Amino acid sequence: MARRPTAAARLTAAALSLLSLLALTACTGKEAGEQPQGAAGPPRIVVASGQDVTGKNGIRQQLIDAWNEKEGEGGYRARLVELPGSADQQRSQLLGALQSGGAEYDVVNLDVTWIPEFAAAGLIRPLTGAAVKSPGDLIPSVDSTSFWDGERYAVPFNSDVGLLYYRKDHLREAGTARTELGRGVTWGDLRELIDAVNDRPKPRDYQEGWTTQLAAYEGRTVNAIEAFASAVPGFALTDQDGRYTADEEQLTAAVSELRERTASSYMLAEASGSREAESLSAFAEGRTTFLRHWPYVYPALYETFKGKLGVTRLPGKAVLGGQNLAVTSSTSEQRAAKAAELIAFLTDPDSERCLLRAGFAPTRVSAYQSPGSTPECRHASAYSGSASPSPTGESAEVKAPDRLADGVSYSRDILLPALSEAVQRPRTPLYGAVTQTLITELDALCGPRPTGAARPEAAQVAKSLDEALSKVLPG
């Protein structure tokens, strides 16, 4: 009998390329100290950020290059510093650097959940209107992440929201009547479709219905909040002031929903240890029919599967992600004014259109107003749309179409509504402690389990979680 190919061998070229990109960006971060502010040459604005998933010389660097060109020879020069490691590690690096003064950052690109913490600690400064162009164009739900205690501390740069990817060829082979999933699909619908796939001769390499990110990191928190908010209308762990507002009854219903979503009869077993790369790999190899992931993987998945790939909004609620740009409190007033100008440029309507072309979720409504075509992008030459259009109407650089079946627009009808209706994770300066509590308390439910081991009842997990959160949060 021929040897079964390894997982790496079964990876499609596009998915492998994407995973290689993730590994590359994780290994190419630069320390801010390489070029101190006092070095000879034009004055600099240093921007600290996590890795750009669009790769080396990605869209963020290209936008900064465009600003430098606009400033000319005698102006300020912006420099991008990419921090290595996971989001949690980047947060720790930024906190340590800003609290100690060990790194001279002028602008920081912060995860939306970090804004209250950095603002309450006095590490970033309130922003004036000079940093925001056309604020009425910002998606309201996205822009709300920029505020703390009634003041604006940041401007949304790129947003993010969970989406549902699926294999239409799996559904066709199972003889299901539905191979195009749109608004209104529920988790009950997904379970029925998974049952249909499981009841027929299974696709090659297929193992189980869906996968997601449940390893002991932020992905577990995201999946939990999506389940919690879907199960309990208006659910929130904290109020606008960061006080604990949930109770044991709400948490029991919330945990019950998460327990159903992670049932072994539907979810790929290895999802309990998966992050973004591992879950993407499982889906790309055909081992699942459904995948919960972020918008940036859409171009690579489409390049791999073409007409076999489906994408739609997540059933129930989806969590809002993304990064916002803020000015550090440690920078001088003169540099802060110039940093605000840079932020205004990086978040203006043209920059946001460029981000959409690169695969990010833009933060402005105007970026989504040309469904079926790729938006004009002048700031970044690699995404300018100068290449000849393909037969589908897309420029050569853009591999994933906006037009989907039945006239549905990916950007207008899927991505924009998903962002507009997304829920936030707890808004609190103590977010680091909250997410660690969720990750720890939900391990019995979401983490790896010995074969045959029973999962705890929802009420048991909810009681322990309620007690733990009550100790972490005020209120």
C-alpha cells in the first residue's frame, strides 16, 4: 500500500505560501533601538506595529513609503518597526518599552482591545481632530474602539471580523440542496450540513465538519465571546466603564452555546490546539468543510480553490478585531503634531481602499462603495490597479473576486455588515487579566482532552468562570 502523504505534502501551494508568509513575518521583526532618534539625518517618526500579514514590504510599509515621498527630502521620515512574536508578546513589549522609556516610539499600532489599558496608564495621548480625516466616514462600530473615558485616543487603521469559509464541493458531493450560504445561516444549519457530509462517502482527507482557533491564546477568547454573545442577547462581560456585569445564569447559557459548538461530533479534534495557521492548514488540506477565520486569508484560499470556495458571515455574532493608531505620551509636542499628520494620512479614504485591495478589512464605509470592482488606490503602487483587468473584472494583483454568486458583493454584502454588527471583547484596562482568565477557565471545555474523557457540564464551568471574573474585575 502506498504511503499516505504527510500533512505538509498535502498542503496546496497557495496555502503553504500563506503559512510561509506567517512564519516569515514572525521572524523578521526589528528592534526600535537599531536607529535611535538622535541619529544624523532628517527627523523621524517611528511607528511600532505587529507583523503585516501581507508580507515583506507589505501594504503598511508601502503606505508609509508614500507618506515619506509626500513629505519630500526636507520633511520628517516615518519608519516602521515590526514587533516579533504573538499579539500577547507584542503587547508586553510595547507596555515595557513605553513604561520604561526604553524605545522611542511616536506612533503605536494597537490591538483594539488594548486602547483602554494604554489610555488609562497614560501611555498614549488624546487626539485632536487633526488626526482624523472625515470621521463621519468611519464605520461606527469600528470607530467606537478608539475611545476611552469619553475621549478619542486612536484612529482605526485596519479592522477585522470573523468570517465563515466553506467547501462548496464537499456540499455538492454530499447532495445537499444548499451550496451557497448567505445571510441567515445558523449553527443549526451548519450541523445539518455537516451531518449530510458525514452520512455520505467522505471527501478525500476529510475528518470532521469544522475547525477554528481554540489553543490557549487570544483565539480561544474570541471564539468564546462569539458564542456567548450569540447565546445571550445583549451579552457583555463589562459595561462602558469596565465594571463586571455578567452573572452565573447568563454565563451558563453562554457556556452551553460554546459547549455545543465544540462538540466532538462536529469539530475537528485538533482545533483545541489550533491557532490561525493550523486551522487554515486543516481547511486547505480538505480535512474540514467549514472554517472560522479572518478576512486576510480570503485571497489565498480563493487562489487555491476558486469556485470550490464559499465565504459568508459567521452564524450568530462575530467578534470585532483590528488595530488602531495612537500617539505615545512620551513623544514631544512637535513630534506628536507630525505623528497626528501621519496617522491622518495612513487612515484616509485612499489608504483604506489600498488596505482592502491588500486583503485587510478597511475601517471606512467609502472603501466598500464600489462592489463588484476593486477600489481605486493611489497611495500604494503595488495595489494601484494599473495592471490589465482580468475577464472577471479584477485587476491582475487582486486574486479574490468581489462578485460572488447571485450578485452578492463580498465587500458590501458580507464584510461591511459583519463589521457593522460585530461585538466587542470586554472594554477594560484590565483586558490582559480578563482574557487570561477566560483562556484558563475554559480550558476544561476547549482544551485537549484525553480519549474518552467527559467534558464538564456548562453550569460547572460557568460557576467557576463567574467567580474568577468577579475577582479580576471591579463591580
